[in-house]
Amino acid sequence: MDIDVLLQKTLQEGVEQLFGFTPGEAMLQLQQTRKEFEGDLTLVVFPMVKSARKSPAEVASALGTYLGAHAPEVAGFNVVNGFLNITLHDSIWLDLLRQAVEDENYGMKSTEDNAEVVMIEYSSPNTNKPLHLGHIRNNLLGFSLAEIMKGNGRKVVKTNIVNDRGIHICKSMVAWQQWGNGETPDNTGIKGDHLVGDFYVMFDKHYKEEVAALVEGGMTQEEAENQAPSLLAARELLRKWEAHDEETVALWKMMNGWVYRGFDATYRELGVDFDKIYYESETYLMGRNEVLRGLREGIFYRRDDGSVWADLTAEGLDHKVLLRSDGTSVYMTQDIGTAKMRFDDYPIGKMIYVVGNEQNYHFQVLSLLLDKLGYRWGRELYHFSYGMVELPSGKMKSREGTVVDADDLIADMVNVARKMGQELGKMEDMEAEEADKTYKMIALGALKYFILKVDPKKNMTFNPEESIDFNGNTGPFIQYTHARIMSVLRKARETGISFSPTFPQAMPLEAKEKEILKTISEYPAVVEEAAASYSPALLANYCYEIAREFNQFYHDHSILNEPDARKRNFRLVLSECVVKIMRSGMGMLGIEMPDRM
RNA sequence: GCCCUGGUAGCUCAAUUGGAUAGAGCAACGGCCUUCUAAGCCGUAGGUUAUGGGUUCGAUCCCCGUCCAGGGUACCA
């Protein structure tokens, strides 16, 4: 905020004049005054007490007096325990509101032609099972991060790397071949990704039975696990796939096709999308080539068994395998290929990987390997490492059936939203179609906010027994505040009340009004900080804050029934500004705002 | 074993990056709809910030020890 800089300058002069030394930046940090104290901005004077050789109270009041005399914006000050609380003239806040209203994209930065291109990889599913709650967190974070980067003037390319090849999909294929009875999404009515997931589970069940039977027959556990017929069949399919066996590839394509249609439906429900999708089946060979090039150039080395390794001991890490002894590639190999392909395809300034924190080590290694291979961008890649979603009982485990399915969860949320909406009976005169749209908006608002309000770095807990709240610090609370304001603005229009951001010089502000104005003034800094610290949570918490403040104001003061026309005008402008900010902020979280609810 | 994370109200989460009396919501209890949407507002209660030390004007935040939880350390992804 400009006013910060202005006051800082005056404060610096003050310190020089009063105490005879030049204070460093760190000494003059202004912060928002806490609500329980009077004032708008606060200077902590402790850091300069020593140099000034005065008591904290003396330093504070001397500086306060100096400000009063030299900064016309300052209306007054008070000193509490070495904290200098500065009060600004109300006109400063009104000016600020006018600026916020007049700026169509208040808080956002426009995208220049030469803006940095940021590529964000997120979602990145395996094609052998449907998306679950963990993927939801990933998708929401990735999408929101992309919106936040756009809001900060970057060019963004959203990308997805689909892990469409490997032993996992072959397992589903084996199960379908042997026990599938020709089932398809069409003839069963089961969503494709779920159907393929069912076959994956079916494979596992048979596999375990086979292993048990083999152990019964005298084999050791390890032998049995390696020789179970199902597993041998899956490996055989993988081998055939890599050898481009026609029938295998056709089956692989068919089943992956089912999965993609399923994923697309889930993505559509979640409201996330991608500008460019990569498939590992199309990138892993390039990764292999890069590794072989590294081998030729002496960056990597080959062991006697034929496997290829990178020695990272000089970097404080270990040795890392890059090609198996049978020549097939591992996850890391594929990621190298994908990275190269992307940098060939786009003028990427910054590459962000939205991937869980369990892969911290993987990305540390990937970064080093790309660097060794001669790509300057290797070191600069950013692993957006987010925490896991846990159940009250601990981690979600697919084999224990505790995984929270994405589609089920969304459907449940919509049902809860509909039930609650019908109980409240507020949308009875709404068209059925529009009501449905609104219920969905609310359901997704609740889900998305629930997940995004948490610091991405931290693990979070989700309790499937209790449905996500719609009251309090929630998405629907903010949506509701928006709908309320829209209702007021609608009524104003209907009754022919117009309003504009011109305010009288001296108009006393109510405390709640001023709180909202202060919060409005913080918005640009929050948008910036959300990008700088990669945190949608900052925006989420900000939106809650401004909604809560507005509700308090709304409760205490009437807008349309305010007799003083100038005040009524101001309140309408204020309300509209809050709407604009909520749409903008929540929009960057991927949450839509209903006009009525 | 070694390397990362994390531990804040009964529960889910904050805390302006070292600042004032650690804040919200849920759950509990009590109030507020003849007035712009009560999915709201107000109040009560709830804390030795896991624990023991250290650094300083000041520590939830930085350093060291201990306990607990999670993750990583695969020719898995």
C-alpha cells in the first residue's frame, strides 16, 4: 500500500531528526493495528530503542508527534507499551475505496506480452483406478495455483501427465481378459474408470488367493509372490505391450479409453481443465534416450548387470537407478523425458510440479539429474509439495477399502446441499434447473473451500462420517454473503436507486465500515502473497474474513433503508466492491458465487 | 539406523514470517427474525502452543535435547 511507503519515509526522517541516526528497513515495519486497539497502522518501536537511547514510550510518542506534524494523512496517534498506533483520516479510506471500485481488476496484475510462462503440472493420475480424495486435493490446488499465477500476470500452461503404461494397467487388463465376461462401461452402465478399477481389485483378489495356494503347496512367500500365474500373465502383457503386440495394444487402448472418459467426467464436475496433456507412453522413450545420452557422456554409469545409475553421493544423496537391468525405464526416466519434451514444446520460465510431499526426494533427484544433463532449468523447477489427506483412522488404504472416491464424495455433497436447501426453503420460486445448478455450486463451494483453506504444506484430516459443514468458516458462508449482497443490489436497481463512487469530503465512518475498508485495502497484497508463497489458503482465509466483516456490518446497519442518501450511496458502493473482491478471490479458488441461495 | 516434515481449545483449522491479552468455525450452553436472505448476528465456556532447556526488550515461530505421529531412504509409482 502506498500509504505505508509514505509514512515509512516520514518516519525515517523523524528518527534522523529526533534521534540522530538512520534506521534500517527492518526497524520501520508498519503492521495493521490489532482490532482491540485504537488505530489503523502500528509501528513497533522496540528495535530502535537501543540506538535512540530513550525509553520505548518516549520514542513512540516523539515519533507520533513528528508524524502528526509532518504527515497530513495522520489524524492522531496513541502509545501502548512501546507500540505506536497511528490513526489515518477517514478520507484516506474513502479514496482507497474509490480506487478499488474504479479499477476493474482491482488486486490483479494484467498479463503483459513478455510475461513469464509458468507451466503447472497437476492431477497426474494412474489409469488403473478412479480418482480419490487425495487427487481432489491435488486437482484443486493445481487449478487454484494456476488461477493465482494468472491473477499475478503470468502466462500459465496447465498440464497433466497421465501414467497410462506400466504393470498397474496390465493387471486390470489381465483381470478383464480372464474374468471380465466382456463387460464394458456401455453394457454395464458403470463409469469407465470405476470399471477398470474394479478389475484391478479383482486382480489383486485372485493374485492373493494364488499366492496363498502356492504357499500351501510348499513354496516360500517370496517365491509364491513372484510366480503366481496372474502376475506372470501381467508381466507377459507388459512385455507384449513394449513389443507393440497388436492385440495387447488394442486392449490397452480400449481400457485406457474407458478410463479417460471417466476422468473427463470427474474433471468436468470439479471444474478443472488442462491446456496440454502428456502421456507417459509417449514420453518414456525420450527419457530413455536422455539417460543413454548421459551414459555416453559419462554423466551416468552402467553396472555389470546392465542397469544404469546416477551417482549423487557428491550432492549428499545416494545412487539412483535410471534404467533397469532389462533395459526398461523407471518412473524417474519417464519424468526426465516428460520434462525435456515440455521444455521443447513451450518457452517455460518456471515449471511447477503439484505432487504430494511423499515424493520430495524424487524431485530433489529429478532436479539434480536434469541439471547434470545440461538443462539450466533443472535446478529451478519447483516442487509444490502438499500434505496428504488423512482419515481420522490414518492414511487412506485402497486394500482396506477406506479410500474416499471422488465421484461419490461430490455426489454426496450435492445431495446434502439439496437437502439443506430444501429444508431452508429459500429457492422454492427458482426454476428446477437453476436450483440444481445452485445446489451444485454450493456443494462444490463447500468441498473446495474445505480443502483449500488449509495450508497446502500441511497434512489435513477428513472425516467421512461427518459431512462437510455449510455454516461458519465454509465456502457456502461466503457464497451466502455474496447472495445477500446481490439481493440488496437487485432491490436497489428495481427501486431505481443508482449509486456511484463519489463521496463527500468529510463523512464519518462507522467502525464496521472502516473495518471492511481496511480489509479491502489488503486485497492486492494478499493476491501477491498467495502467489509468492504458493498458497491458495491465504486467499481462502481472506475471503472468509471479508465475508464475516460484511455480515457484521449488514446486521448492524441498513443499506437501502439508510435515510442519509450520501451514506446509502457509500454503503451500496462498499457492498458492490465486496462482491467484486469475493468473486475475484473465490474465483481464484475455482469457486463460483451464486446470485441467490 | 539415517534423512525430511509435523504436534496449537473436545474436533477441524488460523496466527501479518520474532510483536500487544494465541484467534475463527464446529460441537455445548444462552440470547436476536413485523425491518435489505437467520446458510446470519451477539454472548458464555473452552489453552502451561507435546515436553525440558537456550537465545532477547519480546518466542507458537529461531537453536539444542526428549517424547509422539507421518513420510522418505526400492531395478514401485
